[in-house]
Amino acid sequence: MEEITLTGGTLLPTNKVGSGAASPSNSNNAATLQQQQQLQQQQQQLLQQQRLQQFMMQQQQQHAQGHSHGHSHSHGHQHNHGAASGGACCANHAPAPVGPRIALKEAPADLVRNQSPEELVKALRILTKMGDYTLMTDIVQAWKEFKGADWVEHEGLPKDADDEGHTLLHWAAKRTDDLRFVQFWARYIPLDVRTKDATAMTALHWAATEPNSFAILQYLLTTTPSGSGSKEGDPVNTTTTTTTTTPQQLLHARDASGCTPLLLAAQHGHVETVAYLVHQHHARLDDLDDSGDSATHWAAYKGSAAVLGLLAYYEKQQADTGTLSMLQRPDAYGQTPLHLAALRGHSSACQYIMRHIAGPRNQHAKDVMHLLTLKDKNGRTPYDLAMHKKKPHTAAVLQQAQRGFAWITSRSGAGSMIPRNQQDAKLLVQTLLVDWLCNAHQWRQWMGIPTGVDDPMDVAPSFPNYYVKAQILANIWFTYSVYIPLFNLGQGVMWDCTVFHIVQAFLTMTIIFTLYKTQTTNPGRLDDSCPEIGHWRKLYGETLASYADTTDADAKQIKPQLCHTCHIARPTRSKHDRSTGACVLLFDHNCPFVGNTIGLYNYKWFFMFLVALTWYLVNHTILLCIYASRQGKNLSLLTLGLGIYFAVHILMAGAMLIYHTQLTLGNMTTNEHMNVQRYDYFWTKSNSNTSTSEGGVPRKFRNPFHRGLIGNFVDRFQPSHSSYMLPEQQESLLSGAGGDERRGLEMV
């Protein structure tokens, strides 16, 4: 990191050039050298000034982009929130760029004596934006000793906005690396002061746009600021200017575009910030900006299914019966969140909105049909907007959903899926032909071919599973038509291979049974069917509440990962599966060949399926060689080709079996093996030179779930909560679970 020496508003290089004395015998050369050194020093000083100015300009531009949250829907109206360009407002507000390290050329006491108050104010502004807190307070303290504390606090410290209209409290709200900046400037600047630019935001608005700003949010929303110059914890000094805004008023303060901090957090996709504001401080979900957009509308426009899920979860808890959901509420331009997600091409968000509104078993299919056919003030449905914005993948998803929900709606209350009249028959044929057989998007999705670049696939492909089942049936047909020709007994040449035939029949039944168990067994979804789901939901709320706890001794410990779609704290080794829409215990992978996600409770069936399939193909290859040798020249090329085609599958099945045998022996999952660097529970600090390192921190791999080769096999085939929880987590779970839940923890 580059180091810049700061003397008030003057930047000087840290390392002096040519500091040695000139030789007396060569005074002319010495003078020339001194001039060159002075010129070089001036050039370096100018260069460092330019670098600092460039960094400050980048920081200000980033701030402007992060807070100019206007966007253009480009279909007849604009939601202008302070940006004339109509750019993408929902881009993530990236952390402030790493600036140069600020150092002082002279001691703070000398600095305040040699520099003007204007230069000192400039220095404090620079240090607040990107400097060290201790260095800033040293200058302030030296200034107080030199000029007097009363004058510095009332006249010297910069409390007004800078040339860009921002106070130092606003810039301090962006310093998520050090809460002390906000604590310091909040003593001198009212919390409700707004920027003088076009956005008119408070410091809380600025903090809401930054990731991991929980401590700052907590301080701004729970601290009653004292008077000017007071210390933390001092009583309010009513003789000075203080804010009269309550924390709730600050939480729901609207900027120039009508956005509250919650709306800004949703715009920037900060799901943890949204969760914290709603869960901890009860931010209102029905707050709307000047365009009638709520946080839900902005989350849909952003395409954040996690934020959508979180808001829908809290809305369900807070809303009265019969209240129109935010997912169904149009804004001032007649657009619902589904419209906004469609025009941006967020297929995942569209699918989530439709699934959530439809409910279990599509109980509210009519509500989804209403949204799909609802036209905004420009006469466009969500499908029309997707087509207008050239989002073919999203348009195909919406068109398919519209036909599907139309069929479901037409059959509601009929008690049968058989068409009742000509109109129903026409709709059924149209759905089957247009949305299935003649739909390129559906075929690509069915085959597992990526359907678009806007969103990842949220639906597991079906073709691999049908392919496996077709191969099983084809192998059965081949066995009893070639090796054991039951319908032409006279052509059988392998009746003496009884052992091989018995093994083949046994393995066939084993394959069918294990495939059925793998596909139908709950892999360990963390939903209402999970006995300890109450514990993980409770831990979810406790973790949210602990985000801003800066005094708790455990605050710096690693907190559990949260899933804002399932609204739970994810247990160790679990992961959210987009295909099933739920978190899965001991998530291994989603396997399209068996048609299910592989997790805690069906991994043993999946492993046995691989064992049976591999040995079946080995036995098939042996039988094929015997059959080919006995047939000789009478061997049909078609029969040989089919036999080789079936035998080739041993390469894939055998490779999968070897790989999962290695994983089982090491007690690891596919997900963990592929992403081992991401999971901290596999790594311990080490001073060894041979250990791996990440971010410069030496680490050594250690699997806390390793129980020896035999113990690992037993652990995977007899799963329990100890398979995915560390000892201290097990104790916490058992202490918080009731008797019924404790008995259910060992459920397989």
C-alpha cells in the first residue's frame, strides 16, 4: 500500500531523495545536485497530490453511483430517483477503494502550530474518509491543547457540508471498518442532518448502502446523540444544537426520491442489512418511494430472490388477513414486482414470485394468472415487458407459466384433469404441443442445456433421469432377449452360465430398489418435515440480533450461515439447493441422473446404487464376451454394437463409484471437496511452512468429521446430527430441543 505524508492540506513524500551533504570541494556540483533534488522532490509531491486527488475523485464517483438510485424502465416512464441517466440503480454498492496510507510528516503538536485552521480541517476530512482514527483524534487533541477545547469544538471542527454537500458524519457512516468515526462525529453533527446534494440523504441512508454496516446502523438507531463536544455517555446538553428526530423517525426518513434506508438496502441487494433493519428495528415493509415502489419492488428489480424471500417471510408475519401482498401490489405506474423482474430479465425472481403466490399445490393459481395478465399503464403485461426488453429466456418462462396456470385455473373445482368441453380440450392440446413438444426453451431445460445468460438454471434437467431408467429397461430387455432368450429358447447358447444369470438378476433388482429409494427418500430438507427446524429458525433470529452486538464476547466468533430464502441458520455442511428450493442437510450434490438431491439421508442409497450399477455392468461385460466367443461368425453386428454400447457405461459408473468411495473414506461431500477453500471448519491456523494459506494467513487442513476409515463409512450409512454438527453445536441443539425433538434428531 502506498504511503503518503500529510501536513495539513499539503502532501509530501515519506522518503526524501538525496539527503546526503555535498562535497565542499565541488560546490558548483553540489548546488546543481541540490536544485535537482528540490525539483525531484517537487515533482514527487505533485505526483502524490495527483494520486490522492484521483483516489478522492474515484471515491466520490463511487459514492455518486451508489446513491443515485434512479433507473429507467424504458417503456414509457421513468422512476427517476435523482439520476438523469437512467442507469442501473441496483448495482451493488462496492466497498470503498483501498486508499494510500496516511502518515504525518511532523508531530500533531507541531502540525497544529504550523498549519492554518483551513488546512487542519482539510486534513480531518481526508483522515475521516480513508485515514486512521487514532491519527485523527491525535490531531484534534493537539488542536484543543493549542487553541482551547471550547473554540475547537464550537468553531474549529468541520460540522457543515463540504463542497459536494456531504458532512463528515455521512463519510463516517461509510467507514464500516471502524465504528469510532461515527461515534466521534455524532457528538458534533446531528444524526438527521441531510446532504446538500440532490439526494438529501441522512447518514443512516449512507450506512444502509454499505455491506456489513450493522454496528453503524445499530449506533445510529439506538444512540441518543449528546450535545456538541460531549463525550459518549454524557447527558444531553440542551444548550447546544441537537437532533430532535427519534430513532423510528430516522429509520423511516425519506430521501429526495422518497426512499427509506430499507429501500436503499433492498436496492443494493444487501440481504443481511434488510434482515437486520426489519428483524431488529421493525422497519415498515409498506414504505413506498415517490414512484410507489416498496422494498419488494426494488428487490424484484434487482433480481434478488433472497431479499424477496426475506421480505415475503416478514410480510406474512406482519400483514393482516386479507391485505394485498406487496408481491401483488402495483406501483404508481401499474407495475407489480413481477413486471419489474420481467423487464430486467430475472427469471429466477419471476419463478420465485409465482411459486410463492401460488402456494402449496397451486392453491392460489388464479392470483398468479391475474399478475401474468395484468397490464401496466402502458398496456404491457410482464411477458410483453420481457419481449420489449429483449429477454427471450424470461419471456419463455412467463409464457410457459401463463399457459400452465391457465390450465390449472380452468380445472380448479372440476375434480378431474379430463377436459370437460371443447375449450378445455383445446387448452390442453395447446399446452402439450406449444409448451412442451414444440417449445425450444422447454426442451433445452429438459435436456439440461443452459437456457439463458441472465439467470442460472433453477430446475434440474429431467432427461438424465429418464435416460438412466431407459437404460435399465433396455439392459433387462437385452439380457432376456440375448443371454436368456425366454421367447426363443432354442437359440440360447448361455444356459450353462447360471451363476452369472443369478447375479445379473439380483443386481437388476438391487439397482431398481436403490434407485427408487434414492429418488424418493427425503435427502434432509430443512423444512417443516425436519424435527429440529424450530431450533434453526430460532437461531436465525438470534444471529440477526447479534449482527450489531459489539460488546458481546462471542461477537467476533464465526456466526452460522443464514439462508434468507428458508429463513433458517444453516447447519454446518448444509447448503441451499435451488432445484428443490430448500436447504439440505449434509448437501452432497443435485444428481439429475437419479432425479433427486443427494444429502444426509439418501446418500447411502445413492452409494449402493453406484455399487450395484457398476457390478452389473462388469457382469454384463463378462457375459457379452462369453456370448461373442460362442457365437463366432454368427454374431450379429447389431447385437454386438448394443452390447458394447451398454458396457461402455461402466466407465462413468465406475469413475463415480471410485470418486464417492474416496469421499466416503475421507468423510467429505462432493460440495465440500469442490469448494474446500470456502469452509473454515476444515482449516486451522498453523505455523508450518508446508500448510496452505489464504489471504496470507497460514492454514492447515483438518477434517473435524474424520472418524477413521471404518467410522467414516458407518457415519455415512447410519447418519445422525453428529454427521453434520460439531460437538459444541450438538450440545446447543440438544439443550434447546424438547423431548420429541431430541428423539427425532436421529431420524433416518
